[in-house]
Amino acid sequence: MAPAKNQQNSAAAERAAAPVLADPGDGAVVPIAGDPAGVSPVGAGRRRADAQRNIAAILDSALAHLASGPEVNMVEIARTAGVGRVTLYSHFPSKEALVDAAVAHAIDRAGAALDAVDLDQGSAREALARLAASSWQILSQYRQLMVAGQRHLGPARLRAHHDQALDRVDRLIARGQAEQDIRTDLPREWLVTTFYALLHAAAEEVNAARLDPARAGDVVAATVVSALTP
């Protein structure tokens, strides 16, 4: 009988030492009995996947919410995303943090769309007009988000978010200056800033109902070309 009892004790010990996986929610740590780290690789991977899905849902909800106005309603954004307020605040502890991430998310989307604009075909002047028109089409979708960005992040941080997106403008202007299609009497950096400022000024004018949205794309393209070319 002693061997049988020892086997039972051994089996019980093995069950006690086996991983105990909790069913984690987003942000939960999954303890494992007998694991010094206290975290299951499987559970941790599931937690990361849950977190990524929640972040994506929150950012999509924020962009949809901010398409209609610049007010940041954290409760409504969480509800639309299908997450609780605790989950939202665990990822974005403030309105500033959420707006910052939403702006970055929108600019990533814009960059993917602008990659499709052919800036090598034709003259630099023609490419500049195409880029300005395409940039406006994208920016017009996020006009209210940019207002929220100004309020919660400030102009310097908002401008910094656009640095990578503006690299394509810088390259096009450099090409145009080399080909004498774009003015060379002003620094290239200033011309990039002018491009950025004109687009965002147009967004402010549309928001204030001083510029017809139906004409804004043509107005922006014509103004940018006029300002940046000889």
C-alpha cells in the first residue's frame, strides 16, 4: 500500500506544480503556480493580443468620434469601442494621451494614402499640385481632430507629428528647386512649412464656414502652387 500512497502523493504534487492559467482580461497578469516569473507565455501572448485589439478599437472609435467635433468624450469613445472606462484609461490615461495617439494613427493612415500619389511623373510643379490636392482630401477628413490636437497637444507637438509625412514634400521641393520648377529664393525648409501652414489654414477656414468645402481642394492646390513656384 505504501507505493500506491506514494504515487498518489506524487500525482498530487504534480497537479499542484502544473501551470494554473487564469482567463485574463486586457491588462491582467496571468500567474502560474510554480513559475518564478509568475506569467504564462500563452497568457501573456493572449493579453498582448487583447490589448492590441482594444487599442485599435479605441483609436478607431476616437477618429470616428472626432470626425464630428473636437470635443473628447472619453466615456462615449470607450462605449463605442466596446471597452470599459478602466480599459480605456489603462491605455490612455488622459485626453492628451488619447488625442496624441489618435493624431499619430490618422497620420499613419494618411501616409499610406499619400504613398499612392505619383510625385515623379511630370514636372515638379504638376506633382506639387497633385500632392496638395491629395493632402487636402485626407486632411479634410480629420479637420476636427486637428482642432483637438491644437487644444490638447499644442502647435509644436502637432507639427512634430507631421514631420515624417512632410518628408515627401521636402523631397519634391528639393527636386523642383534642382529643376528650377520651384522657387529657390527661399529656404526649402520654409517652403515645407508654408505647404503645411496653408493646408491647415484651409482646414480652419472650412471649419469656420469661411471657405466652401466643395472648393477647398482647388483653392489649396492653386494657393500652394502659386506660393511655392516662380
